[in-house]
Amino acid sequence: MKNLPAFKTLIGKLEQSPMFYLFLSSRELFHTNFWFWLSKLNPQETIKLFSNTKRSNQTDFHREYNQRYEEEKSQVDLLITDTNAPAIVIENKVKDFPTTEQLARIKTTFSESSPEFVLTTLFWADDLQFTGWAVKTYRQISEQLNPENFTKDTYYKSLISDYKQFILNLAELAELLPITMDYDFAKAHNKVLFEQLNSIKLWEGFQKLRASHLLLHFAKANTHQVQATYRINNQKVTIQFLIPIVRGYNMGIQIEDNQYRKFIFGPKHEQFADNLQQNHIFFDPAWLSPQKKNMCGYKPDFKYQYEKLLPMSFNQLFAKINADIQQINSKWNQINKLLP
């Protein structure tokens, strides 16, 4: 990892701060609670951390606010109301990173009003975007935060100054992380980075950012209809490209850590996988795992073959995925005939 000495130095600074140990207990909530406390000192200055829109003197702050519209429900980290109407919705991400679906659901639950939507985030890449959401990074919040504007109390000013420096250190650490156009963020590809980030409980947030970044660019380059999603599994990001067949059967590509997997799942998954393999479709009949099995699997209904995946550019990876998806599409009629 480049800049490893600077990275370790910042981790050392964080570990010297008592705020760091409070932060570890509940990362998003720690910051939300601090912002809520700032609102008690000066609500208008607190609003300026998130928005440039002037508000009235009848504002209120609500932590972990539950909102509902018809069948949709959401909980937002911080809601600022103005004259009892939703004014600013704040979704805060530190150890996590949002999905497009999550942010769209939050917006839907506020359909009866027209607040500003603000994503506050530690991790960010400039080419990411979430429609209808303004983004405030932790660096921007730190730069906006002026203790002198909140209070004359010496202790409180000192506390706010400590917090300002603490989140700046967090931001500087996040900015040192490599956000490239390569699939180079697998745990197996960078064990040093994993050890450093995991020591401060930020590995999974970084993985979610990188997976979101990859899927954003896949959506731009993809020429096939495919359901692209990701999740974290045992500290490894799993990115899945899914094609539904019929009757509960599915096929696709799954990338987990340094494995590139061709998979199927469905009710009679073993028979379906065997049918495909025997007919030289999608699965390789000569493939063997290190345990000499011709197929790997997970209960109750998942079968796959894999190859080791080295770091490569997004374009190279997307070409590989699209070639395998094209194989499924070109054999569509035969695949359907091979369903159990």
C-alpha cells in the first residue's frame, strides 16, 4: 500500500484521542449525538454544517427519526425540522456506505414534504453520485466547524476543537485510501491494508465504497440485463451479477475476495448444475476444486465453479463478466431445456 507510513501515523493520532474510543462503540451514532449536542449550543451554526439554506428560528433536531409513507418505512440519523415541517434529512455513514436503494427509499418516505437530503460520509469518490442527495464529507464538516461560533465556554470550545481535529484525522486517513479503476481491493490482494483498517473497524466501510464504485462503472459499461448487487460476507465483499431464469432458477457471476465464480441456484440445483456441466454449457466438465470436486456449493441451493482472480482493471473485469453473461444469453433456449 502506498503512503503506508502516513496511514500508520494517522492511526496513531486517532488512537491517542479519547474520542476515538467513544467513536468505536457506535460510529455513526457517536457523530450524530455530537451534532445534536452542538444544536443545543447553537442550532443555526449546526445547520450550516449541512446546508447553506437559511432557516427560521423555529428549528428542531431529531435523532434516529422514523418516517413512513404508505408501505415504505425508513429511519434517518438526523432530521432537522423548520416550523414543524421536515427541512433537512441527514443520513450519516462512517463504518458503512449507502446503497442507491436505501437512499431512494428514504426519499420515498418523505414524499409528502420537500426537505433537503444530505449524505454525510467518511468515504467518498468524486465520480459517485446519488440523485437528489447533497454530499458532505467529514473533511468539509471539519472545515466548516468553528468552535468560536458555538459558545464562549472555554471547556466546550476545547471539546469542539478536539472533535474538529478528530474528524479531520479520520478524513485524512480516508483520503489516503486508494480509490482506483481496478479490482484491487480484495482482502487477499491487500492484507496489510486489511490489518490496518480492521484495527480501527473501518475495513467494511471501505469495502462497501469500493464495491459501490465498481458497480457504478459496471452500470455505465454493461450491455446486458443483469441484477448487480453487493454484500459483505465474513469481512469480504461479495459482488453478484444475477440473471433470473424461470421457476426460481438463477445464473450469474459472483466475485468474492480473489474468487471469480460462475454460479447457479434454484430448487433442484444439483441436477441443474450437472445437466449444464454434462452439456458443456457455462460449467467446465473438466474443472476440479483443490478437494477434487467437480463443483463447489453452499446449502441449500447454490452451486459454483471458480477461478482465482488477480488484480485487474475494471475494463478487463467487465469484459470478462460480459463475455460470460453473453454465453448465458446465447445458450438461453438450451439452458431452459436443461432445467430439471
